[in-house]
Amino acid sequence: MNINKFIFVLMASYFGTFLRIYIDNNFLVSLIGSFFFGFVIAKKFQKSTKKILLSGFCSCLTSFSGFIYFLYLLINEQDYIKIFLYLNLILVSNIIIMYSGYVISRKLT
């Protein structure tokens, strides 16, 4: 791997992590990340640029561990209806938001 690409991935990861800490809301972070993901995959970026943005920025912004930790807290409360609703809400809304980002990105090109 080229050292410049490695540095860009680190910088993108840093900004994604910083934004995640700044927002501090799992649901909102997930929606923002899904929109950005859909927006990026629709653009005609170079392969390395897409990898930097998706693997660096998006993966640190929408870390799966934050989502799992929130579900873990709900499981400890044994609130299974809330778990079911949250899982369905997060999955369906993220798919819709990702598709919206994709469509908006296509219209801007």
C-alpha cells in the first residue's frame, strides 16, 4: 500500500471518529453515515478514493460497535419489544437514507 493512501485513510478515520464523538447519537450517526455511503457509491470517484472514504471515514463514523452496544443495553433491560422496534427502525431507515443519498448523488452528476 502506498504511504500516501495510508495517511489519507488515517486522516479520514480520524475525521469520522471525531464526528461520531461530536454527535454522540447512534441513530443520527447511523443515518448520516448511510446517506454519505449512498452518496459516495453513486459518484464516479477513483477506486482508491472510494476506499478511503468508505473504509476510513464511514467505518469510523458508523462503527458497528456503537450499534451493538446500544442493543446490548436493551438486552440487559430485557425490553424485547424495544429491541425489535429499534432493529427494524434502524435497518429500514438506513436503507431508505442510503438510497436517498445514492439518488441525490446521481441527480447532482
